[in-house]
Amino acid sequence: MSREQLIRSVQQHFDGGAFATDLARRVAWRTESDTGTVPPELHTYLTEEMVPSLHALDFDCQVIDNPDPKGGPLLLARRVEDPALPTVLTYGHGDVVNGQESGWREGLSPWALTQEGDRWYGRGTADNKGQHTVVLTALAYALQARGGQLGYNITVLLEMGEEAGSPGLARFCADHREALHADLFVASDGPRINVERPTLFLGSRGALNFSLTVRSRDKAYHSGNWGGVLANPATVLSHALASMVDAHGRILVPGLLPASVPDKLRAALKDVVIGTGADDPTLTPGWGEPGLTPAEQLVGWNTLEVLALGSGNAQRPINAIPSQAVAHCQLRFVVGTDWKNVQATLRQHLDAHGFEQVEIAMGMVCGATRLDLDNPWVDWTLASMERSAGQSATLLPNLAGSLPNDIFADQLGLPTLWIPHSYPACAQHAPNEHLLGSVAREGLAVMAGLFWDLGDPAGVPWKEGALNTTTSA
């Protein structure tokens, strides 16, 4: 079978409804991982759904308990044709965020695949069941087209706790480093930059969550009797936040920023346009760091967001000065940020501005990574994608969102390539999450072509790309 025949066959698989059948079965598994528990469905999704699919492709499969009791199990599947051959590691996650059933539009359910034109609704369709179904389906067809011999080894790592912050993943990868040894990392998660063109990104921004709390007293006091002589913790906290980020979203704490946007990154983003999709929100003029394009703000700079703000009872306010106030915040950061010292940076800033009473509690964190744009895998992968899709692909130096890519890039030392099959308005993590059928169909062609091309020894940069040149923070 030729490469062209492979792509036609995998698209016929999609057109005939088999892809939808597989995805519907996977969406029906209620694999919520962000509820504070580890439900049994996280284990049975792997043992009853994924293991049989991979056994059919001659993978050796192990479902292994998470070293962190807060995390779901992991599937480690290996297909070794010859230990002397190079190895590809691919990754995905079968867990999803909570269903939020009451918020879905009438006629839709998070646990049933519903097709309405190009939109395929269901929890996990975009994040990440639809995407790992694209990858594994394309792999199966590439194997068939190559007569059962890819010409390289492949390892599949599927976790069941990504939506809970990937607890235990770093330790698991350390414990199983030998089994996860590879020459290249290829995975699918996150969105394309837009619907129209396939995207390749080389890493991700990091994310660091923290909470700021002002505890003024142990109970609320009547605002008529005590207003004017008792400090209001909500007022104090509002001013503390205003000292950190201004009314236009610009970060005011130098220690929370990178030094600059590198020239190579600017050049890579010069033709990238943000927010052009029909369902994309309207960008806010003048928001964020001045002097940067929207693409540079998203991909090459840091943002400080207030995710939630609380004091008193917003649903039923009373005439009382609240006893405390809290703000849950998030720093999204790029390579070059001193994120390991954020707590000390915040403490120093708040104290210097007279907010010694503001308490800081640090939360989830993952590092920022970016494969060097000159790595030989970059141009090779773009060429493969463009050949399969029949159009040019967008190169993003890193995703604006965050993924546990630092584990694969830093801990395992791999060059990392991410090819997403979703789009920015997919409503992941929200009601009415959906996958676009047209994007999934094109994704099948892109991934099948990539798996085919990796088996062609001519021009594949195994040796040149084996050295990871990822820049991390």
C-alpha cells in the first residue's frame, strides 16, 4: 500500500462511521478525575476499552497503579519490533473534567456522542478522547499499510489524572524511565490555532496557581455600627491585586515576567492571527502587555489572571463588613520566567506595598517548555503534515495553555512535538464540549501520514534530532 492509499483508507474509515462508533463508546465512560476522588471508571476505561484496542495492534500492555493515591491508574503499552530501532513515545489522557450535566443545551448529554452537522458533542470529544482516538486509529492504519512493520518501536502512555493536575505522573515516569526510553515524543492535545489549518506546537506555557487571603477578624460586623473604623478585607485585597496587575491586564511585578520576546519567536509568530474563528470571543483592544501582537501576548508572554474572587455572600449580601476575602489566581508563564521563586517574589512585592497581612498559598504548578525552533524535527514534521493535509501548517513555538510537557522534555529528555485536533472554541472543560468532524478527519490523514513517514529511513532525522534542544523554565 502506498502513502496516498493509506490516507484514503483512514478517511474512508471516518466516512463510513467507524470512527464515530469508537468515539461514542469512549465518551460513554464517565471518567471524571477532578472530583476529589478516584472513581473505578478510571481503571475500567483502561482495562476494558483501551487495552483490547492496543492488544489488537500487538502491544504489550500494563495497567499500573498511580504512585500518588490522588491520581488515577496509568496504561503503559509497548510495541517493540527490534530493540535496535528508534522508538516513538506517544501520550494521551482518558480522564475528563466533571460532566456539568445541568449546563448542557437541551438534547445534549456529556456522556453521549451527539452529531449535529460538523459538531460532535460529548465530554472528552475534544479533550482528550477524540484526540487519542485520532492518534491510535491513524497508527492502526499505518501499521496495516506497512504490512505490520512500522520500522520503529512505539510506546503509548495513557494517564487518567491529567484533568486533576497529573498527580503522580512525574514520579511514574521516573520509576519507569527505562520502559519509557524513546527518541521522539509525538502527542495530540490542546487546540489548533484556528479551524482552518493544522498546527504544530513544540511545548507549552507553564501554569502556577496561588491564592491570596486577607483574614481581618473571626466574624462579620454590622457596616452601620462599624463601617469606617474596621478594615474591609475585600477592599484591602482588591488594592493588593491592583498593585500586581493593572486595569488593562498588564503585570506590574517585574519578577513575574520574562526578559523579552525572543527574535526567533517573533519571526515564527509574524503571520499567526488570533481570534478569527466564528465562535471565538472578540479580543479586548489594549488589553495585556503593550507593544505585543495578540499572538505574542498568548504564546510569548506571561499573564496573571484572577480566576475567582470571594468575600461575603454575592448571592445574598448583607449589611456587614466581611471577615475575610480570598482571590484564587493563576500565572501562565513562558520560558525565561523565574517561576521557582514566585512565592518569594509575591511576598516581597506585597510587603513593599504595605500588604503584609495578605497570606499566600501556593497551588498546582507545571513548567514551561519550548523545543528549539532550529531542531531538525520541526521542519521535517511540518513537511509531513503539509503533504498529508494538502495545505501549509501553522507552527507555534509553544501552546498558550499548559500541559505536562516538562515531564517529557526535561525529565525524559525528549524532543517534543504536539499536533492537536481540536480548536479554540471547542468548549473543553465547559458544557457543550465538542469536536469538529472535519478537523478529526484531517487529523487522521495528518497522523497516518506522520506514522508512515517515520518508517521511511530516508530523511528522517533520528540521529540529528535525538538530542533534545528544548528550552525550559
